[in-house]
Amino acid sequence: MTRVDALVSQSSGQTPQPGSYEMREMRADDVLIDVAYCGICHSDIHQVASDWGRGNFPMVPGHEITGIVAAVGSEVTRFAVGDRAGIGVLVNSCGECEYCKAGTEQYCPRSVGTYGAVDYDGAITYGGYARQAIARERFVAVIPAGLPLDAAAPLLCAGVTVYSPLRHWGAGPGVSVAVVGMGGLGHMAVKFAKALGCDRVSVLSHSAAKRDDAIAFGADDFIVTSEPGAFKAARNSYDLVINTVSAQLNLKDYLGTLRVGGTMCTVGLPDAPASVGVFDLTARRLALTGSNIGSMAEIEEMLELCADKGILATIETVAADHIAEAFDRVRDSDVRYRFVIDAATIPASDG
Ligand code: NAP
Ligand code: ZN
């Protein structure tokens, strides 16, 4: 086994600090990556804080990983040492259930998260705030030439998490989309909705200062939800609302912005249950639904679209000694629009 330098949360609530972890032995179908960059997803902050229930500590967060292949197991066919590769939110699934067979392994009941999870052999998984990362080949994506490794990293979670529902619910010509919350996921949703040819793309935000950026990302309009009359003016406007907000919202307001038969898909994961008035759904045949990341096939399709159309995350690169500040700024909705850790700044440690 090798020790890998990493940023580690030793206990619940502790911001990741320089340290190391013991990487499991390589398996025949593994790809080992020298991490170049790893995005900071709000899910990392939720999990370090045990927002969704107590996590597995010590924890090395990070599931938006890009880098260069450092070694491959004997059964690996799609990667060689030196290739550009990425790892997202999952590192394993059963491969046998109806969802795995259908290419929707993100809904496999036995899927294994990239960090803080227990793999089939009992090994704890560790994420991408580290110098190296490992996953079985099936969960490693080829990063197309032309996509820089830093601005491509957030595509592995933020990107595909909004790309998947946009595709599933038919975002494209003839469809009007509202994106609620413009952080890491939200800003990618705006870029993808526009690239897919939606008739109208609106941002519903609680941060007035993001207006110019939203328009630059391709939004047709920007609605500040705290302004009086904002929801009234937006009533009956959209076919699809993608909610990326990490906190509780009054769903009634947002459901009101849908047209009859419209769909509100939540990808944001606040720590408490939401409440919805059933009459709000029935009166206008609305659907309230959710979506979990995206499949490896969708990641591939999305990366190709990104390479084709020059779509990337808008990032701020952060060094390992500024993680606490980055976490605070994400919590304050002040990230523009995804922090990406430069793995080269993770210090060597004695463990
Ligand atoms: P983020 O960068 O922090 O963006 C969230 C955005 O929500 C903020 O930028 C802000 O946008 C808005 N917001 C935050 N607090 C708010 C409040 N109190 N009221 C109204 N709006 C608020 O986070 P992210 O990384 O994009 O992740 C967003 C959520 O998705 C998190 O809960 C994360 O865990 C979850 N997630 C889910 C999946 C999945 O598979 N379903 C995958 C990844 C992440 P404005 O300033 O524009 O209002
Ligand atoms: Zn994520």
C-alpha cells in the first residue's frame, strides 16, 4: 500500500487539512491517476459537516477529479500511462442490476461513492483532494484533448448533474428553462440549456450581483427572487425548472413559475425535507422530481459537447492552504463559479 498526500477532515466539521491516507492495493481493472485538479462541490461541504447524516472520517473529499494516468491494472484497455482522465462521483456499482444494465448506474442500489463510502471489499474510499486517486476503469472518463484539466474538472459532477436532467426532460428548441441558484451546478445549467437550444433560459437567483455573469453565460434574463413581485411576474413561464439550491426554498413560489404540465427537477440537496402543497401540483398537472448525478455515458456525451462547443466551467483556482476560505465563500454563495484545487499545492506530509 502507498500513502497518498491529501487534504483530510479528521472528524466531522473539520475543514480538510494537509495529511495523508493509505491507498488500497491496485486491482486488475483499476486506473491510478496523478490528480491535477479537483473541484470543490457543495456536496463536499455538506458531507464534511455531516449535513446528511454522519460521514465516514477521516474523510478526503473530492469527486470532480482530473489528472494524468499514472498506472493501469492488467485488465485495463481504454487507458495507458500518460492519458488525460477524470473521475466523478462514483467509483463502483454492481454492474448487474436493471439500472446498471440500462446504463443508468447512478441509480444502482449498490453504487459506491468516490469518497466516504465503503467499497465491496470493505475498503473506505478517498476522494480527489489528494495527489492521487484510483477507480475501476468503468468509472474513469477520457478527458478530450482541448479541454483544459482545471476548467474540465467540475464537469465530472456539477456538469453532468445538470446535463442529465436537462437531457432527460427534453431541454432544447421549444422548451423554456429556469435555473434556480447560480453556483457551481447552476452556472453549468445555464451554459448547457443555452447550448441545447432552449427557447428561453432564465436564472432565478437570490444574488443580484450575478446578473451580468448570467447574461454572459447565455441566460436570456435574470430574476432576483427577493425583489417584490418577482414570482408574480414569472408566473406560468417555464416548461422546466432546475433547482440547484443547497438550502430550503419555498417550493410553492417556484412551482408557480411553471406552465401547465411543467416539471420542476431538484438536484440541490438541503439537509431537511421539503414540503409541497399537493393542490399546487394537481391544479396545473405539475411534476416535482429529482435527479442524481449522471451516468458515465452521459458524462462522455457531455464532454464531447463541451469539446465541440468550447463549454467549460468558470473557475477560481485555489491552493491547498486556502481551502477554509473557499469553503466559506461557497457557503456564502460567493463562489464565481467553482473552486478548483490545484493538487500540486497539497503539501507532502509524514502521515
Ligand atoms: P453552490 O455552488 O453553493 O451553489 C448553490 C447556489 O444556490 C448558490 O450559489 C446560490 O445561488 C443558491 N443558494 C445558496 N443558498 C441559498 C439560500 N439560502 N437561498 C436561496 N438560494 C441559495 O453549490 P453546488 O456545488 O452548485 O451544489 C448545489 C447543491 O446541489 C448542493 O446541495 C449539492 O450538495 C447538490 N448536488 C447534488 C447533486 C445530485 O446528484 N443531485 C450533485 C452535486 C451537487 P444564487 O446566489 O444564484 O441564489
Ligand atoms: Zn458534487
